[in-house]
Amino acid sequence: MGPVTLNDVSFSYPERSDVSVLKNVNIEIADGECVAIVGASGSGKSTVAALLQRLYEPNSGTISIGLNDLHATDVEHLRDHVSVVSQNPNLFDATITENITYGNKVLSDVDVRRAAKAANVHDFIMTLPQGYDTMVGENASLISGGQAQRLQIARALARPSKILILDECTSALDPSNQAAVLETVRHAKVGRTTVMVTHKLPVMRMCDRILVIHDGEVAEHGTYEDLMERKGVFATLASGGEWVAE
């Protein structure tokens, strides 16, 4: 697919056009790199994820994947190649198979099981009375938060996507479920370009690089150790309790 590039990207939400969320942001994420995007609440980190999905268009600047300008890319094609795992699992009152294949009806049972195994949820599914035909309930009420999140990851991995966006995907989980989901992500990100929007230290530490968004700009980037030694924005936010350590 090639690198993910934001070139001089500025953005304001339509309902508050006078407030600049991103200001001339320049980011390049290498093909196959895993990057954490971090910052204080309201800094614009989730906005980067939204722009990569084309949920919004930048006010100025360009976003590209490889040689392809996102603005000129067919949205359906983009959604096939960019998978998203959000904070809320967004599962439906349907069977596990139907939830994994949602939006991608050409998947075979073999594809579904392969994705579930990759998401480390197949063994759990096989313990259920109806296996893959088990209903998950409204808002996934019949399964745990960690299992629901892994099903969402299985849905993402079932697509032929080379880019994986995880937007605060562990923020609603307790430590044990978070650890299980992060282990799933650790395997899932191999061979994919992975963008992880997060405020949790374990997530940051598993990434190749951390990008710090501050006041709508990229303030600094590097590994966790680099950024702590620099004693800049990242270290200040860390000492102020902005990052969650568990």
C-alpha cells in the first residue's frame, strides 16, 4: 500500500468552523509501521483517525496512502482496505458469524474461522452452546467486553485490509481484558500498517513510535524512552497523570 502521509493538513469540525483542531499537520507512517497517536483530551488525536477513514475531509492539505490521494479514493474501496476497531465494539443482535462478516458478505466459513483464530477468539466461540451460530445479544450484552472487542478485531481482520486503525480500543476494558485484547493486537498488527489512538501506556509501549499531538500540531515523536528523556510535552503529560498505566 505504501506510507500513510498527512501533508500540511488543517481541520475544523463543521459545527465549530472557527476552532482549529489540526493545524498544518505533517505525518508520515511507513508501510508496516505501528504508531501510537497520543495527546491530552481534545488535542486532535481521534480527529486524525477520523480523517484517515474519510469520515471528514481536511480543510486544507492532503492525505495519501502510497501514491493514492485519499480525496480521490472511492470510499467503499477505502473501507475494504482500512479496518477500524473503535472504543465501542459496535456489534449487532445477530450471530457471531454474521457480526464477523458484516459488510463483507463474500466471506466463507473458513475465512470467518481464520479471522477468529487470528483475533484469539475462536477457542472462546467453540465453548458456546451454538458456537459460531450463537447470538451475541443487543449491544453484545451476552458476552464480556473483552470478547466483544476481540470479535470486532476479528471483523477487521476478516477484510483484506493492510491498514488497521485502533481508536481507544481498550479504554473501556478492565486490566485483564485489556491485556488479552492487546495480545490479540500484537499479533494482528504484523504485516499491517497500524495506527493506535490511545492514552494507555501499555498500548504506547507496544508501538514502534509515538506521535504526540498538542494544540493541533505534532509536538514530538519517538519511542516511549526517547520522549521521557526529552522532558517535553509527552513527559509533562505523563507526570500530570494523563497516561493510564495499567
